[in-house]
Amino acid sequence: MSKDNDLYVAPLKKAKGLGSAHTGTHHWMMQKITALAQIPLVIWLIWSIISLQGVSYVEFSAWLGQPINAILMIILVCSVMLHAKLGTQVVVEDYITNEPLKMAKLICHKILFFAMGVAIIFSILKISFGG
Amino acid sequence: MQPVQRPLSPHLQIYKLPLTALMSITHRITGVSLAIGTLLIAAFFIASASGEAHYNFVMSLATSAIGQIILFLWSAALYFHMCNGIRHMFFDTGKLLDKKKAMRSNYYVIAGAIILTAVTWILAR
């Protein structure tokens, strides 16, 4: 790391990369890992949407029936739900100052994104396996 | 006791946000919007899993004028969030943090988002 960059390195960084809560690094890591995974996956998704424009239900089911498409879609959904949960969690923590409301919102986010992930994955599998 | 008269940091209402700050808040706004958008993705998959009629109905909504506008804004938000997210990974390694580089990379992110959105909609035609 250059001399210039040392300006931004807090002494805390030297403390084994852990903050006072001992868990912050995991949140950050998962946010970045899911973000990295989503770069190729989102490009694949948009390319797929473009090539699937106006297809019938039968053609769409056949496309999702191919293992590679169903698998990539499920991985993308898992990644997006975790990324969205982590991202909106930080927004809630930053802007909601009422503790009970903050806690309620955080719990709702966990449940919402988990439930959405389950619902989408079940739907993908159902379509993929032929309705 | 009299409080010490220290200078106040500028209030948001009277402070003209520099471009880097606007990019930062736009990253949040697009992020939250995309998170809300996942509800529509869930609706699409659940509808499709419910049968052909529901799939056709969702498709008719997506190809309607309002549907196309939403999809356009969706793609622009997604590309902005992606390009700025890539820049955040440089920030995380301590790069691009001085004033000049941060300012210049603002334009790379904006250009990247515009080009990717344009290419997507040209290909989609």
C-alpha cells in the first residue's frame, strides 16, 4: 500500500480486520462477494431477457427447463436477496433512530428477503420441472 | 455554562452537494429501488409458476408503455448501481480516494451506466 493510502487506514484495521462488534467484516465480505458474483450474472440475465423477448409460455418453460439456466437463475436469486437484505439493513441502521422501529424493520427485512428467495426458487423449480 | 461557539457543519438544505455526494446518495436510492424491484421479480416468477394465463398477463404488462418505461428506468438504475459498485471496490482497496481521481471516476461511472443502458435497449429492439 502506498504512503498516500496510509492516510485512510485507521488503526482499527490493524486489529485483525475486526471492529468492536467482531462481526462487521462478515457483513462487508458478503456484500462484496454477492456484488462480484452479480456482475457476470446480471449481464447474463439481461442478455437472456433480450433474447427471450416475446416468447410463449412453452418456450419460456423450455428455456428455464435447461439446467444451466435454472441453476444460474437460482444462484442469482440467492445472491440478490442476500445483497438486498444487507444493503437495505445498512440504510435502516443509518436513518431510523427509533430503536423499536429499527429493530422491527430489520426483522421484517430478514423475513421478507428470505421469503421472497424461497418463493422465487420454488417457482423456478416448478416451471423448470414442467409446471 | 455557555456552549463553545464552534462552526457548524453545513446543513443539507443550504449546502450544494458536490457530484461525489450526489453519486453516493444515488447509489443508495438506486439500491433501495432495486431492492423494492425484487418484489416485481418475485411476482413475475410466482405468476409464471401459476400457469400460462398468468404468464401472458404479466408479459402484457411488461410490454405495455408503462411496463417498458419501468423496465428502462430499472435497467438504468441497475447499471448505475453496478458501475458505482465496481468503483466502491476500488475505494475499498484505498484507490481513487483523492479529490481529483474521485471526481474523474464520477464521470466514468456515469458514462458506463449510460453506455450500458443504451447498448441494452439498442440490442432489445
